[in-house]
Amino acid sequence: MMRNNNKAPSRLDNLTRACVRTTLATGLVAATLFSASALAEKNLRLAGNFATTHSSSVAMEQFKARLPEISKGALTVDVFPAMQLGGAKENIDQVRSGVLEMTWVGASYLSRIVPELEAVSLPFVYANREEAFKVVDGPVGTLLNEKLAEKGFVALGFMELGSRQVTNSQHPIRTLADFDGLKIRLQPNETHLSTFRALGASPVSMGINEVYSALQQGVIDGQENPYSVIETQKFNEVQTYLTDTSHFFDFIVVVANKRKFDKLDAPEQQALREAMGEAVAWQRTKAADEDTAARDKLVASNMELVQVSPELRQQMRERTAPVIEALKERIGSDVIDAVLAEVQ
């Protein structure tokens, strides 16, 4: 008589198979989660407070497009302009803590952590933008990179914020006396604030997101910014007089969290620097074109443009000279002397 070899599986066989299936499924889920986690580590987040139409924000979108190409798919980036993840102060703190990988921000905001950055925005020092970029692209830039690294940042480039101009709602500024008592909004930078105190104004430190309403309500009389920011922020709607003081040339600094940057392998770091280098170079050229175009738009919107006379510019330079000496006492003279040596 033949035996039936197709006997029903025992309870033990069923249990064994179930365990195998569970183990395989668990392993598959774990592998999927690990892959997703590994992928997420290569996806970077970059935030800024500039309007989406500002040249720096457009440059960051170009960086977003180029980074996967240059890194051969190893790195991607999500870009959050226009204060989507908070203002400048918040973005800096987020990068320093590692919540964000990168930010692009006005140098003055970062100077509260790295005060040496104030040395590249001295009053009435640069003759033109070419001279300003010669400074940050040379030995001074190397010094600043070292100072930033000490505070947990990696510098990825300096873009143009531009020469800063004064607007106000009270009267044209044609003499030093016209600054007297004007409540002017400035960035939270002690050198900037001290400069306007020396000119006789009453400077007020305030975040950019508060400025329009403060001007509209008469809480402050004026503000100072590059032409492009004045135009994109629509300050011409609540200001009458525009004066080409060009008192500071200001930079936008792109920084990354140093711990996270150092965890990238060498080819990834190189790809990141190369893609950002392209974006920074494009922005500098674009910003120069936008500066003139924005000034013309402001004049066309019926703002009164007041040209500063050579005599007034020299008086402002002399009046603010002690600000530079005071800054040397506060942050040391090494970076300041390096800046002055370059421009001389």
C-alpha cells in the first residue's frame, strides 16, 4: 500500500512559516526606513528672509537646480525664502543648532554671533562694489571664515546686498543738520547704529518684517537699505525722500552648519561649494543690474532722489571716523586693519 506524502502541515510547521514571514517583513520595513533615513540625510534645507523676487532668492533656486546635477544625485536641497521658516535671527539660530543646514542672510544679522563681520561694513570705506568684493574674496575673507568656523558655521560665499541708502518721510537730506533727530530703522549691528548716532540721527534696531508698518504708522521716520530692498519691500509707498548716501556696502553671507557639512564626504562638500559658487557669481552680476533698475523704479514712483554732494560725503566720513576706532577696541583690530589695508 502506498503512503500519502502530502500530509497536512503540523501546527509547528505553520508557526515556523509565520515566524519566517514576520521576520522577512520586519527586515523589509527596517531596510526601507533605513534607506529613507539615509536619503533624508542627503536632502538639505536652506532658508532666508529675502523676498522671492530678490536676486539672492533667485540665485538659491538656481543652486537648488544645479546641486543634484553637480553631485550626481547625491545631494538635493529644499529652499525656503521670504521668511517661510522665520526671520533672519531665527534662521541663524536654526542653522547654528542644526535644525537647518544652511541660510543666506545679511551679514549684520550674523554679526551678533560673529562680531568680526562688522569689519567688512565700515562706514564710507569702499569706493565701489569691486573694491568691496576684493576685500571679502581675499585674505579678509579667509580670516572671517576662521571666525565663523569657531562659532559652528561654514562660509559658502558672499553675495551682494549692496550700498545702503537712506529714505525718510520728513525732509530731503542735504546737510548734516538734516539727520538731527530722525528716527531711522537699522539692522541689529552696533557699527551701523553707532554710525547714525554720530551723524545725529536717532537709530532704531528693528526686524525687516516690522519696518513697513512702523513707517506707515509714523513710529519711525525712515530706514536705510539698498535700492533693491527698498523697491521689493515697497517702502516707496510710505516714504517720500531718497538720499544716495551709500554709507555702507553690505553683504549677504551664505553659511552652513559646520557639524553637518563636515559629515558630508569630500566629493559632496566639493559639489556643494561648486554649486553655491555658481549661484553667488550669478547673483553678484544680477544685483549690480538690479541696483540701477530699482533706483529708477523708485524715482518713477515719485520718490524724490537727493544726490549727496562731495562736501557732505566728506563731512559724513569725518564725523563717523571715531566709529571705526571704537570698533577696534570692541572686536580687536586684526580684521579691521586687514580691510583698511586692502582698500588703501
